Amino acid sequence: MPTPIIVNGQVGLTSSRQLLAQAGKLFAVTSVVNTPIAYANKTGFSATANGLWSLSNNNALGGANIQVDRLKLIETATAPTGTLVMRYEVYTESAIMAITTAAAALTPVNVNSAFSNTTGAIATFFATGAGTVPTAVGTRRLVGVGSLATGVAVQYDSYTFEFGADGPSTGTVGLTAARATDPADLVTWGPPVTISPGCSAYMNLWWVTSAANVPSFEFELLYSEI
């Protein structure tokens, strides 16, 4: 029998994500539909030049935490060639910060239309290039390191990053021939990422190998505030 889930005093057998939505605690940050945004052709780790997104918790001390839930990237423009494995890191910082330069602040939306869009989160995403990670203004912690085996990248591929899911993502096995034109839904699992009031988190992203064509994505980031 499923274990009951309690969110803000509400008890139910539905998923925690559904309960969070019912309670008005689940928010989405999305790009404009059918408008891919160019990232950058990054092929190696950089502590400052591979910023994908940042999320800050501007709630007062003692207020709600922000829990990063899920990130989805959809390759809706011409896919880069020569790709193999996508890599990422997630950091937290004990201060309010945001990626800069090729970056833009976006407005989170409450997924429950019965509630307002009021949130303490400050969401910033890459815009026409990878964002720049500024010099630390607080204490930084590396809280997540991961990879996603993409193989050949195909237009309309969907890359999903689950943060703190209850179980590991479904694995993939390399075949004798790479897929050529069939889009795939690829998923990877990462650790929970909690952003307490007055703190921030950000994510770096790159492909281990990438040749022609800059990756361009539509995206959706889900987080809860509780």
C-alpha cells in the first residue's frame, strides 16, 4: 500500500508533485514556446563560462526553502554534431547571486491557477550564449555532478534532469549503430538541491564533445517553495 504523503498538512496518496501543485507551492520557469535559445558550443568544464541557470531564494531568513525539482531541455533547432556525453555540475552559494552577461531574468509561474505567481525565487537563464558565473560572494558548495549519455544529438531530443527523484533514471545502452534521425527522451538523476533563504544555486552544462552547430534549447525548470 502506498505511503501517504503530507504537504502543508494535506495528506494524500497522489505524488508529492501533484500535492505541491494543489497546495500552490509548485512553480515553473519556461522559455517562449517554439523559440529556441542558443546556448554555446562548450566542450569542457569551466567554473565561470558554462552557466545554464541560477535560482536565488530572496525570502526572509526563516521563510520558505526552494527545492529544485526538474529541468527539461528540448533541442528544437538544428542539433550539434559529434556529441557524446553531456556533463553538468550544480553548486549552492550562501548568498544571493545570478549568472550574468548572456543571461536573462525570467518570471516563474505558479502551476495552480488558483494561486498568484508570488514567489521569493529569482530565476535567471542563459540567453544567446552561456551565462557567466560571477565571483563568489558567499560560500560555494559543489552539491551535484552528473552526466547524460546523448550519443548523436537529434533535433527535438528532450533532456530531463531529475533532482532528488525517488529512484535512479532509466539507463541507456549503446548499440552497434548510432540513431540518425529519431528524437529521444533522455533522463538523468541528480541529488536533491535545496536553496534556503538568502542563498542561491546554479548549474553548469557542456558536452564532452561537440562539433558543428551550437545547441539551442527550449526549457522548463520546476521548483517548489515550501
